[in-house]
Amino acid sequence: MKGFKDFIMRGNLVELAVAFVMGAAFASVVTTFTAVLLSILGKAGGRPNFNSYNPGGVPVGVFLTALISFLILAAVVYFFVVKPYEAARTRFARQEEDAAPAEDVQLLKEIRDLLAGRPTGTM
């Protein structure tokens, strides 16, 4: 039972669960945002619904709606998730580089310096 408890309480699993819940909530926000933008594009083009667009009897309206939805979704994810994540990652990585070296690294440097200063016994 302890192993199961450790598995459930492991940081990665909890973070993954939170990410899944946040992703589901974000998906509904992006879906409604996409619907709003498609409505605005439809009104600007004179057609509020691209699905009924059939030039020459070929039903390309559904494809156009899916394509525009995909592009809007990709733009939202890129500008509101990927770019802020990359900026935060580079900022925090820079802070970690500026931080003092870990204790074990410092100890290894001291050992190296002591070994380098030791007189060598040549025969």
C-alpha cells in the first residue's frame, strides 16, 4: 500500500493531473474564442457560417471552418502558452546559472585545487 501511496503522491503525477485539468479548461476557452473569431470573420465576409459554402457544388465550407479553427487554435496556444513558457524557462535558467554552485561541486573544485597544488614526486 505504501508503494501505491508513493506513486500517487509523486510530484510528476500530481503535476500531470493538474495540467490535464487546466488543459481541459483552457480547451473550452479556446473553443469559445475560436467561435467568436469565426463569427466575426463570417460577418466580415458576409457569411456567418462557412459550413454552407459550396462553390460549384463542392463542400469546401467545412474544410475552411476546420482550417481557420486550427489556425486560431495554433495561434492561441503559441502566443499564450508556448511563448510565455519559453520566456519563463530562459529567465529561470539564467537565474540558476547565476546561483552559487552546489556544495558537492564546490567540494570537488577544492579537491581539484588541492591536487593541482600538490608537489609531484618524480623518480
